Amino acid sequence: MSVIKMADLDLTDKKVLIRQDLNVPLKSGVVADGTRILASLPTIKLALEKGAKVMVMSHLGRPTEGEYEHKYSLAPVANYLSALLEQPVRLEQNWLEPDFIPVERGEVVICENVRFNVGEKANDDALARRMAQMCDVYVMDAFGTAHRAQASTHGIAKYAPIACAGPLLAAELEALSKALDKPARPMVAIVGGSKVSTKLTVLESLSEKVDQLIVGGGIANTFIAAAGFNVGKSLYEEDLLDTCRRLTEDAKRRGADIPVPIDVVCGKHFAENAEAELKSVDKVADDDMIFDIGPKSAAQLAEILKNAGTIVWNGPLGVFEFSQFSEGTKEIAMAIAESNAFSIAGGGDTLAAVSKFKVCDDVSYISTGGGAFLEFLEGKKLPAVEILEQRAAQQS
Ligand code: 3PG
Ligand code: MG
């Protein structure tokens, strides 16, 4: 099914309400990482170029509905955006009031945090209708929030005169579909992070699609334990050992594989100054904690990545924040950068690794989604996309 795209619409003098994901980290009231704002900028610029009256809405954090709290204000985002656009960006507090003054053509207005509104989270119908009344065209561009069925991401799309996908959302869907629907083979997925349990559905769904599944971090520890090795005091999930064995056996039956590291880097405690010790995977001691993969394992994985046609990456391979345990993740980042594969990276930690190892320009597509990226990989329908598809079907 397809969606209507903002890029295809005439927006001259139209009131255009764009839902973006401007949920960015702040530090002392200033934007600490503007990646999501930068990714959203072309959409705002395109709407301006098309002669629209631009209203932007977003959430920031998870405030209590009905209570204004300064730390959740979008004011720092408005300032950041204003500097990028080189024009004033007005922050509207009471944008749902009946006397809300429509924005002029060429102007950009930011509506204060959508999550201050009672009913946003519950996708309240009355709230969604009020939002829809504000505009001629509703643009859903918040890929990072597309897995939430809330008033500003879902309900409004039912009632706005026109509901369409913005360029960022469209680009995300296109890139992810390219990687998942008709992937160039071999397809390799890297799933790292601390727990098998939180990524089980992703592991299950990807293990059916890919030719090689690379696991990292605490997830890999559980696979190492499932293969019969001692993992000492490492983070792992004992109740998921059978699940890991099943995933590995299923993969092997399909001619695929989930390789277990041959060597690992251990520490005795979790700290920035912890001493790193390289060990063969069968030599882990009872008081060891595995914090990274070793060079032999990294080289083996790099070889797999070198020959891949498609790479999907979510989650680091080790504690890459500490330099003595960062080599594994770095090697993988470099291998992805050097590979000719179509590569996609997503999720907060992964993007931090991508930027730490300076491979931003060498990954084919960097997703702005965290939870939404994972749900897409799981094969779930994103509710905010589904409603746009339904509207498109009705309007055609
Ligand atoms: C995110 O940062 O993951 C998105 O902005 C969604 O935020 P949420 O998890 O609070 O819905
Ligand atoms: Mg989240």
C-alpha cells in the first residue's frame, strides 16, 4: 500500500501542520545533539519553498499530560531551528486555543510539546479532531515516533482534510524497505545491546530473513553461554539459553549462521579504568566479565561484512564508551564503512558509535528511529504509517 507524499502536493497558501520527531537530548537548556532536527530541516524548507504556512509539532521527553514543565519545553528546539533556518521561529504555547492565530505564508511556528496536551498519549479523538481543524494539510514526518498511535501521530491523520507523509518519513520507509523487502544478498544483520529478552522479536524476525546474524554485547554473552562456554560474571540471561540454541539451530538448518566469538576482551569490573584482558572464549574465568569481542572474532566478522550485499546494524558489540573495550565495535563500524553493501544503522547507541568512529558518511542510510526502527525490523506495521495508507486508499 502506498501513502500520499508531501513532495507531490501543491501547498501554496495552505496551512500545513507537520508532525516531526524533534525529541532531542538537551544539556543545560541547550540542544546537545541536533541530528534529528537536521534530518527534519529539509521538510520544513520544502514546505516553505512550496509557499506553505508552516506549523511544526513534536514531543520532547515524557512529561505528565496537563502539566506544563519548563524542562520539557520545545524552546531550545525552536532556537536551534531558527538558527538553522536563519529566520525567526515562533513558539506557540496555547496553540489549541480557539483564537490561535494562523501563521502567515513564509513563517514557521512551533507548537509547544504535544505531550503537554491531555489525551495525546491515549490518542483521544476530540484532541485529534481539534488538531486536524488547525490545518489544510497534515504531514506526518516523525519516523522516530511512527510506532506510537497517539493524537498527533495517528488520530489527527483520520480527520485532517489531507494526510500525507513528509520527505523524512518517506525516505526512512524507502531505505528500510529496500534493506528488508528485496535485500541484495548475502544479507547480514548485527544485533547488539544488553539483553536478548528486549530484542527477542527482532532476533527472531531477522534470523528468518538474513544469511548471517551477528550478535553483540550482552546478547552475545547469552549465545556464548548457550554454546557451553563459561561467561563468568558477564551480563547474560540464563532463562534464554534454550531460545538462543533454538535460534542457532534454526539458522543452521537454513544454511545461515549465528557465529559465536572465538576470543573476547574481559574486565574484572565495569569501569572506565578497568584493565582489559584478551582471552580465548574457552578461557573466561569465574570472576571475568566479557566487555568486547577480541581481534580474531572482529576479523572474522569483518570478512563476513566485506562480502555482504545488505547490512542492517542495531546495537554495539561491546562497551564502546570505554576505549579499552571499544575495538570490536570500531572494527565492525570500519568494516561496514568499507563494505560495498547497502547499509543501514539505527538506534541511539548505534548512532553514537557511528559518530564516535566517524563513519557517518560511509553508512548508506542512518535512521532517526530508535524504537520505531526496531519495530520496523520486527516486521510490525507502524500505526502512524498504516493510517496514512488507509487515508491514501480512501482518497484515490
Ligand atoms: C524516541 O526518542 O525513541 C522517540 O522520540 C519516541 O519517544 P517515546 O519512546 O517517548 O515515545
Ligand atoms: Mg524510546
